[in-house]
Amino acid sequence: MLKYLTGMSPVILFVLAALVFFSILSWAIIIYKLLQIRKVKKETKSFLDFFWGTKEFALVNRGLDGFEACPLARLFKEGYRETERFLAVGQGSGGSVSLSADSSAIENITRSLRKISTQEIDKIESNIGFLATTASTTPFIGLFGTVWGIMVAFRNIGLSGSTSLDIVAPGISEALITTAIGLAVAIPAVIGYNYIQGKIRAQVSEIENFSYDFLNIVQRIFNSKK
């Protein structure tokens, strides 16, 4: 194997090295994201069971320590902080919340939830773009290596003046292997990207649905304070 590699041209070796780099990094990202999403999904389920089972914001807030990897827990923490701030203002003005203050509170809480939601979605989607880059780029890198190898093979044919299979076959074989490796790198990246994107969309839906549920509960709390 080492003898075969040392016989290749520097350009082909560079192409192979680039493909190996893309392959290693894309597999590392796939494994990392699958583990990350699995942990997030598990903690999200546990948090939702805890949240709906507790039904009291203060108690939920005190029990957030066990949900470090859960986006919904951070979403709740920010929303709870904003809610408590507006409720404290209401209590300071006689214990009631006016319609204008109610509307302002909901808008501010919505903005806070949207900001945290965006941050959490960015965390979940981080590094996924590299898989798309790998899927779209590596076949062309492999094709470049093939074109270069064929050019070298024809040059050798011209220099030797012979079309013998012994002269043609090694160059063509060296050329085609880069395309094969490029496809072998791209196919898992495509599959991994699409699969992980599906899992991410499910988590994004959970975040959006929880935001709506939280706002509905807050609206009911403000209505009860009027």
C-alpha cells in the first residue's frame, strides 16, 4: 500500500489527503451531532414531564439544575425571569396589571423567548453546514484528481510512444480512485446531513411549541392579576 501511494503524483496525493480530511471531520461531526441530539431529546422529554407535572413556575425554576443540555430549560429560565420582573412591577403598583402593561410584558417576554430560541437553534445546528459542504465538494475534488490523473496518463503514453496496457492501466487506475473515494466521502455526508436535519427540525418544533405554551400560560397569569 505504501509503495502504491509513493508511486502517485504529488497532486493526486494532495487530493487524497483532502478527501481523507473531509471524511474524518464529517464522520466526527455526524457522531458528535447524533450524540448531542440524543442527549437533548432525552432531557427535553424529561423536562416536559417535569414542567407539566409541576405546574408552578417557581418550583420549576428551582429544579432546572438537572437539565443543563435542554434548550427548553434555558427558554423557561429566560421567560420566567422576564415574567417575574413584570409581576413584581404589578405588585409594586397595587397588585394589578393594566392592559397596556400586560401587552408590553407579553411583547418583552416574546422577544426574550425568541432571542433564546434563536441561540438554542444555532447551537443545535452548529457544524451541520460542513456536512453539506462535504457532500457537495468532495465529488468535484475527486473528479479533479481523476482528470489530472488521466492527463498524466496520456502524457506518459505520448512520452513512451506506446499504448500498451502496462503503460495505460496504472495511470487510469490512479485517476479513477480519487473519484471513487470522493463519492465514498460524499455519500455518508449526504445521508448524515439529511438525517440530522430531520432530527433538528423535530427539536426546533419542540422549542417553538414550548414558547407558545409558555406565553399562553403567562397570558393567563396576567389575566388573573387584573
